[in-house]
Amino acid sequence: MRLTVIGTGYLGATHAACMAEIGHEVLGLDVQTERIAALQSGRVPFYEPGLEDLLAKHVASGRLRFTTSYAEAAEFGEVHFSCVGTPQKSGEPGADLRHVDAVVDSLAPHLHHPTLLVGKSTVPVGTAERLAERLARLAPAGADAQLAWNPEFLREGFAIDDTLRPDRLVFGLGTPDSAAETLLRQVYAPLLDRGTPLVTTDFATAELVKAAANAFLATKISFINAMAEVCEASGADVTQLSRALSYDPRIGGRFLNAGLGFGGGCLPKDIRAFMARAAELGVDQALTFLHEVDAINMRRRDRMVELAREQCGGDLLGRRIAVWGAAFKPDSDDVRDSPALNVAARLQLHGADVAVYDPKAMDNARKMYPSLGYAASPTEAAQGADLVLHLTEWQEFADLDPVLLADEVAHPRMLDGRNALDPQRWRGAGWTYRALGRP
Ligand code: UGA
């Protein structure tokens, strides 16, 4: 099939390359000319394992092209995927739908024949219905320009696998058994043939599936981090607690790692947008618990700064602190709402001399926090340090030798914000090892 993918950020670039991989002809569109030039030459402007190879493979095969022209996209595509971002509004908890609206406004006037526009972005419930009306009103094809909602559940770091082998597909349709469903089934035929579960539903439910999924994941993380607070007060160990809970299949062990909590471009803004939308719908009470989820998450960052202060003898002023990790999670160069960088910046505000190192996120970190200190390796960051903070659990950090590192630092003190290092190994090498939620 001939597909277009509008918006070539994380979601769009991955979707475009994966749709080419399953056999479609794909045209990616973005309004950013530099991004399109990079993608057209086979370069991905962010770090995602395997994506650059997949993209380059299909640019070379001719199955994947890029453009900045909506007229060309409209002419080319049988199905158009909208993959633009829905960031948090500045100074408000709600989602900014400017880009989502702009896709409809820019594409619709070129739609003269029956077409399907498929939204993949995370949007407040009610958006698809509004967009479907707008599309039919603005498109010369009228009601033959249809909309469907097909939320995306990919994780950064696993984006290709999550797209090619998703847990489930969700099709939100304006009318049941519509032409839209037939087209979507054709697009995803290789995945459906493999037995991928499919839920076909209405617009509102499809939109809510995504909001609910991210709210649940955030809640699970904050639940274990709330337990970490109780562990800290009672001398218990949250990692053992979490392990013991995980054997109950009703609970499960995934997303139950206590530590510095969640960040990134999705979970924090999505739970806030969800609360804002619930308030608009008059059911704010239904989601008040998400306020607690958000608050627990933020308190972990406060606690990290406090523990750092404690470890430095009660005063951060002039202390040298190594921060390992800047990305919001490993295998990503994304620093949006990164707990690691947030803690690094707060330590600096308290007068500490901070040196940050991250395997992939250095450029993005420098752009966001130009005044922080940066080092070229974890060892360089640790040189002369009074304290080392492990804030993003890259494998590279777990592989370091604590014996060798002990010679580099001024004081061998490790604060593990991700409960990902082996305490015995570090203590055995002469380090003071402390972590969130553990004695
Ligand atoms: C999240 C969801 O997991 C995806 O399903 C969803 O599609 C995506 O948002 C989105 O809405 O686009 P992502 O933001 O890539 O994916 O990251 P996650 O793997 O969910 O991690 C989020 C944060 O939670 C990270 O900061 C991570 O360090 C933290 N986390 C995760 C924990 O603190 N503890 C855990 O046990 C798991």
C-alpha cells in the first residue's frame, strides 16, 4: 500500500521505517526541512537502537522517501498516519493540540478522493470526534475523507520491536465495520496474520486506552516508590519487597523498579493532560489519585538531593559531584523531563560542582542545561568527586570496575538512584553504597 507518515519525530520516523519494513511504500512528511534532509540521507536525528539501519535500508531500497509537501503527500497516500507531538501546554497541565490540528488543516484541502487519515498521537478523549468533523468539512472529498484513531504504545529504546511486534493493536472507528477498518486491516495484515490481538472500538475508547495505559504504568512506578518511602522510614528494603511482590502474577514485576521515578516526553505530560481532560468532563475526582502519583514521583527527586546532601556531610556547597546519566532512561538520548538532569541542576543550584556524563544524551543535555559541567567519560566525571550519583541505569555504568574507580574519586561514596548497581560489589571495593528505598 502507499502510506504517508506525517510528523517524523520519534513515533513517526519509527512508524515510517517499520511500515516500509512490512512491505509498504512510504512517504514521510515533516514541516522541518533539516529533519527531512537528514532522514532522506538515511540519518536519524535522535538515538534509537537499530532505527538508523532500518531507515537507511528502506531509503536505499526506494520504499521510503521524505517530503515537506502536503500536496505531494495527499497525491501519494491511500492512508495517511498523523504522528505529530502533543506536548504539555506551557504553564498549563493540558495537551497542546496545535500540531494535531495543523495536520488536518494542511492535508484536508488536498483530499479530492476517498482517503483515510489515521491519528496515532496521544490526545485528550474527544479529539478524534472533533477532528473527524473538521476533516470532512475542509476536504473537497467531504465525508469520504475518513478518520480513524490507532494509538501507539511504543517505548523509546524498543521502538522498532514494539512497532513490528506490538502487544496489541487498537482501531478507533467513527462507525463500526467501516471502510476505515478494512484499510487498517490491510495496513497491518502481516502483524494481524501473526496473531497480534486487535481491539476495534469507537474513537473515545481508543483515545482512552492510551491515556489509561500510561496512567497505569505511572501509577505502578509511583506505587513502588511510595513503598520505597515507607521502606526508608522503617529500615526495609524496597528491592526485596518488589521482588517478593513480583512473583504474584496478578501484580507482576515489570514497572516495579523503585528509584528516581519516571520522566520523559510521555508519562509526566500524559497523566497531567488526562487529569485536565477529566476536569473538563466534570469527573476530576476519578483521577485525583494521579495527582498523588505525580507528587510521589517528584518527591523522589527531592529525596535524592537530600540524600546527596547527607552523604556530603550536610552541605553541598563546593562539593564535587559526578552525575552518571542524563537521559530520562537508558538506551535513549531523550532528556525531556529527565529526572537525572533535574537532580543535577538542583545540586548545582545548591552550590555543588557537578560533572555529568551520559553515553548518548550529552548534546541534548548541553542544549537544555548549558551551565552544568560535563565530562567525556564516567571516570572523568568521577575524578576527585566527593560523591557519585548513578541516575540513569545504562549498562556501561554497571560494567565499570568499582576497585579502579575508587582510586579516581576523593571519597568513594555511591548513591544509586536506580537500584541497578550491585551493592556487594561496590561495598566490597571500599565504597559507601546508598540507594533509594534501602537501608
Ligand atoms: C512510555 C510507555 O511505556 C509506552 O508504552 C508509551 O507508548 C510511551 O510512553 C508513549 O506514550 O509514547 P517511554 O516514555 O519510552 O514509554 O518510557 P518507559 O519505558 O515507559 O519509562 C518511563 C520512565 O519510567 C523512565 O524515566 C523510566 O526510568 C521510569 N521507570 C520505568 C521507572 O522509574 N521504574 C520502572 O520500573 C520502569
